Amino acid sequence: MTDQTTPPGGGDQPQTPPTRRSLRRSAMPPATSIATTTRPPGRPPAETSARGRVIALRPVRSLAVLTVVTGLIATFALPAYAAWQPANLEIPTLQQVASEDAQSLIVASDATGTQLTRESYAATTQAEIDQKKAAEAAAERARASAQVASVPFDYSIVPQGSGAVRWPVGGPFTVTDRFGARGGAHMGTDMIAAGGTPVYASVDGVVRISQDSYGGYGVTVVVESVLNGQQVSTVYPHMQTGSRQVAAGQTVTAGQLVGLVGSTGRSTANHLHFEVYLDGTAVDSLAWLEANAG
């Protein structure tokens, strides 16, 4: 019998292929080569890698950051600390600071307190306010009328006409719209005259109406008379506010002053709208004056 011997590492056993790690290890120089490397005498040690340089700069960077943080703390903390005061510190008032030079004045008074009651006040209604405004407006119109009435007229003159009938306007006037104008709706004669011109009663009679606001006629006087057995009504509208010289129920004579020419009511200019009614029927007042006053 023959003995068979298997050579070490040989035979039919498969061999393991080399790995990358084993190849890198085999390519690296022996460790002793670095350890045994010597540098020439008299030369300073040099940085051997970039990592070494970074490690050398870290203490310097840390010192710079610490310096910046310290500066910020000093900037914000010191003013806040200086502004802080203990909570129990009493702040002096202006009176306490100036107490040494302060002056005082004491004024005695005889006034005594008054107890207010619910009846000590009053409320103004809207109607009272409107009434007050209307009174003020009327007073203003009266003042304006008084100024206009300052036109120099001789109120003692006798208006033209016969003894029984007189012209109602005591000064120059111009006739504009006559009886029957405006489509028959105009019942009188418009006599344009200066504001403040005297207005006289045309005939003797009794005042039936004397009002400051007689509808669209404004300040108006109406006189009822009997002439030659006929009932005669004469109307004197649009006169100045506050110029009426007669009252209702008063007896007047022809040529007596009853007011002043104005422009109140539905009017656009100073004038007298003179109307005449015979037995209740409106007639041409200008023709009636021309026939009776001469």
C-alpha cells in the first residue's frame, strides 16, 4: 500500500481570491518606514497634513467667538442693569422736590353748596325752538323794513283824489299787471313803487283784516266801506313786515296811513297789489280809481 501525501496549500482545495482590503494593505508601505523616518537636524517641524492645520486654528477661532459674545452681553446687559431700580424705591414728586421754595394761596369764599333737585332743569321742545327761530326771523325782517322805511316821505300829505276816494299809493308808481292779467287770475292792479312808500286807505271804513301773514298776500290790510249805498272792499297786500298802522275793528278815513309798500308773501318786487270788490265782486281797481278819485 502506497501512502499519498497532500501537499500543503495544494491539492484539490479551491483557493480564495484576494479582496480589495488585502490588496490595499499589501500596497501600503511598512509602518516602520514612517517611524524610522528622520528629519535633518536644525529644521523646524512642519505641518504634515491639512487636518493638522485646521486643528491648530481652532483655539484662535474659539477665542474670537468668545470675545464677540462677551461684547454683546456687555452691550445689552449693562444699560438694562443701569436702568433697573429696586421696586421699593420711592420716586419724589414735583411738589416734594420744590417743597422748600413752594408757595400756596388760600382764597376764602362765602359760596355755599346748593342741593340740585330734579326740578332744577328744563328741556326745550322742537316746537319752542321753531317758535324762537320764527320770532328772530320776524324781528330781523322788522329791522330791515325799518331801514327801508327810512326813505324820506311826508306822511302828512293828502293823497290825490276827491274827498271820498283817494289813490292808495302816496308817491310815484308804475302800473304793470292790470286786472284780468295772467289768464284772468289777476284780481288787482300792481303798482310798482319804492319800498317804504306810504300806503293810504282809499275810502272811509272799518278794518276787517290786518295780518302779517295773509296767505300769499303777506302783510295785508282789508277795509270794508259803504260808498253811495254800495258795499266796497279795498285790499292792500304785500306791505312791509312790521309796517301795519291799523288793527282789525279800527275805523279809518280816506287818506289815512295803513302801511308801507313792501314785497312780502308771493311777491318778487316792492309793489302794492290793490284790489277792489263791489258787493263781493272783483272789479278793475285802476278803472275804479280813475272814475272816482279823479
